[in-house]
Amino acid sequence: MSVSINISKRQSRSRQISKLVGIILLWFGLYWVNNRFWNWLLFDVLGLKQATRLGDSLHFFFFDAAKITLLLVGITFIVTIARSFITIEKTRSLLGGKREGVANVLAASAGIVTPFCSCSAVPVFIGFLGAGIPIGVTLSFLIASPLINEIAVGLLFTMFGFKIAAIYLISGLTIAIAAGIVLGRLKVERWVEPFVFANLVNPQSGFAQPRYSVSERTSMGVEEAKSIFLKIWPYLLAGIALGATIHGWVPTEFFTKYAGSSNPLAVVLAVLVGVPLYSNAAGVMPIVQALYEKGLPMGTLLAFMMSVVALSLPEMILLRRVLKIKLLATFIGVVAVGIIFVGYLFNAIL
């Protein structure tokens, strides 16, 4: 009986792995055929002319819509499977009791891979502080989670190469770590709403780690990719449409005049424009790509993208529930200054 059960388990696991391999091969096939398909449809079938405003804009829109959707789905799928081995509770337990500096580095690093979005900013903040984790460490995690977006890393790597993706990753980590240390030393606990500290928990308590099968992890990846896409597709298409318009119709001289390397305030302007925008890495990336093609410096573009994803208006509204105005304004100011510094630094070295 036990032999037949073991055989059945092996067959089931083999089917699960085959399903996962099939999904991966399908993704690579669609990604490989993407550019060829749109070239054939737009220029051969529909007869549009290449190197024209209309032809280039439409190709940019459809090609990028398919490419970024595939990248978004693929990266989300992989990251969700990786995250199934991690929990916020386990991360919170790991950070407890570490000294300043080390804890900030760990918190910022954990923020990259831990499930987090602007809608969960408040419960994560309360949970970490309630577990006795210092506020500076908590803020390093809070900054890193949206700022160093794994989707943005993947998109930057595929669009601009390893160097730009690495710059984004390292600079984002540096901002999160430095901002957390600065805010922690300012003793900003007094600017947190009192109810946050009402229920302290034992930071050393253990947490159960769920065990998932290959099939369950695959299903989680598929469901999360579907959920994320359905949530952000309007912003994604809006960003791609704006990028296509910039790519095909807006003269290069317009951007080089106001945001080019000759304007010493270009990075500051990019951050001021980016802060009030509500978008995500996938939605803002087509705009970054189009502006880069128009000749804007990469440091300015990284500053713009970071301000959009790290200081989004919805997250600031949610954080206002737990942060007093002074701390919220300080949080925004410290992060914005860090982003501006990174923008100028990489404009100088790239």
C-alpha cells in the first residue's frame, strides 16, 4: 500500500512540475514572438509606414503593452513563488533585537522581497512597531518595499541592461537605509499616533511557516499575477499611451529645454512632478523609456520613477492615519532629498 502511495505522490509531483515548465515555456514563446507579430500586423498586413509618427507611436503602444504585460505577469509569478517561502511575521521576528545600522540594512533588504503595497502600509507599520522594532528600522522597511520594486528592477534590466537596474537597486537600498537611520536618530516616535503603541507584542515569538506543494505555489503565482494585472491595467495602458505619444509626437527639443542636462533644476522638477502622481512601476516605465529615447539623462529619469513609486499620494494618505503631520512631512522630505541626491549623482557619473 505504501509503495502505491509513494508512486502516486511522485506522479502527482511530476504533473505539477510539468505544468510549471509548460507555463514557463509558453511565456518565453509569447515574449519571443511579440516584436515579430506586431511588425507583421502593423507594417505588412495594415500597411503602416515605419519611421513615421503614426507608425512608430502605434508600434510603441502595442509592442510595449504586450511586452510589459508579459514582464509584469512573469516577474509577479516568479516573485510570488519566492515570497511563498517568506512571511511578514517571519521578517518581523528576524528584525527584532538587532542594533541600529545592521537592522536598517536587514529591514531595507527584506523590504525588497516581502509582500507589501501601499494598501498594507498601515498594518505593517503598526505590526512592526507593536513588536518592539525601532521606528527607524521600521521606516527603512517601509521605504524600501515600494521604492525598490522587483517589477521595476526586472523592467529596467530588460529595457536598459544590468548596469541601470543595479544602480536603481543600490541607490534605492541606500536611500531606505540612510533615511531610516536619520529618522530614527531624530527620535520621531513622539510624532506617531499614540494608539500605535497601545498593544505591544513579544518580538521574539515564533511564527509558523506554511508548507506548500509545487502545485499550490504555481497556483499562487498565477492568481497573484492575474490579480496584480487586473488591478493596474488601466494605469499600465495610460502610461503606455502617454509613452507612445511622447515617443512619436512630442519634439525632443521640448524635453531637452526643460528637463535636459542643461537645466540644473531638472532633477528637482522631476521629483516634484512625480510625487503627486499615482502610478506603479509598470505604469511609469513606458514613460521613462520614451523620455530616455528623447535624450533625458538617466539620473533625472530614475529620480522621477523613484518619486512616483516611493512617495505615491495614496500611501501618504494611508500613512497619515498612523503618523502625525510633522513625521509625515519629515518622512516625505528625507526621502525626496535622498532621491534628488541620487538623481544628481548618477547624472554626473553616467
